[in-house]
Amino acid sequence: MLCFGGSGVPIVLLHGLMGRARTWWRVAEWLRPYGAVYGLDARGHGNAPRVGPWTTERFADDVAEALRSLEAGPAVLIGHSMGGLHAWATAARYPELVRAVVSEDFAPDQRGRTVETWRGYFESWPVPFGSLDHVREFFGDAGEYFTDCVEERDDGFHLVADLEDLYVIAAEWGRRDYWDVVEAIRCPLLLVEGEHTAMPPGQQALVADRVPGARHLVIPGSAHLPHDEAPETYRGAVEAFLSRVLAR
């Protein structure tokens, strides 16, 4: 687990598919006044083990194991996309370990979606990239995010994660829904949705309706990466949420 600094209540950052803990460093900088900030590489990503099973429950177990290792009481979990799902599942399975959750742009029912839709696009990427500037140019508005998803090797920059593992992880989302997970959450929950979300419409608002006291915010002008695409609005929402949660 990567320590970003700070002290007090643990705040653990959970990245999205294809990412790793360090993708959160810009957010971690302003989170430090609120607690001890950590980032966790999900299995198959970053420096985590590259072995399955690739199930949501296994990922939640990994988060729980990391939280127990801190020995610092219940944590705030902040997750983007896949990381938001893992935060929900951890809160549902291990309520004693989770103080509050922020989830960013993930929906609980994506049944029928298939990774085959994405496969051709992912495999068209010009890997290895020649430089970090090449990464930024290729991914445009999301370029800075993707510079933290690659590593340099002898022939250029490659994704840190293996695409075949990612396909298996994402395939689960198209086979099942997570409403039972959502309805088991009992801690404070903030749902942050991009105005131009990649998720099925309406579901994140419905999650807020099903979790007592949850809040839902749509961030104008953003898509699937509100924390990078609208950083000031995202920061304001999360800071307001943390101020309420940590004052309890």
C-alpha cells in the first residue's frame, strides 16, 4: 500500500480498471489535512499480485486485509469506477472497517455489456508509447491520468496491467448486478457522477435513493474522470462530505 502522508483517520484511495494507486497523487495532495492517505494497488494492477480469482468479493477481501493492516480504525474509502465498486463491496461485507465511502462514476447494473466492445479499441493503442508526451497526446483530456497507468521498459512505455486480466475483471460486470451490495451499505455514501458518464443513465441517482442518507452529485462538463476533468468541483464536493463525516 502506498502512503501519501497525513495523519489521523485512514483515507484509502481505490483506483479504476487499468490504473494503480499513484493515479491518485493529485487528489492525495489535498486530502492529507483530513487524515492519513493511502493508495492501494488492486490485484492485477501496479505492484499487486497478478493472480485471481478476479471477483469483486476477492477484491473487497484484499481491501479489508489492507485496512486491518493499518490498525487505525474504520477508514474512509474513495474509489473511482472499479474502485468505487470495490469500496461498496468492502463497506457491505466489512462494515466495521469502513467509516464512509466516496464512489466516482460506477453503476451497479451493467448486465449485457461485453468486453468485446472495448477489445478492439484497447488493442489498437500504439503500445509501446514512445514517451509520456506520446501518452498525453494520444489520450487527450485523459492523457495526464494515463501517464500514471504506464511504465517504462526498454522499448518504450507499456500499460502496467495486463489487458487479458482486465478483460476477465470487467466481464463480471456484464454478467451480474450489484444491487444487493448497494443495499447492504450502512455508512455515509457520496456518489460523484460525470455529466457525460460512461455508465448506464440514472443508476447512480437510484443508488443514492436506496442507501439511507446517501448523496448524489453530477459534475458538469466531466465524463468518466471527474477528479481529473473537473478537479475543483470534485474537490469541493469531497471536502464538504469529509467535513461532515469526520465531524461525527
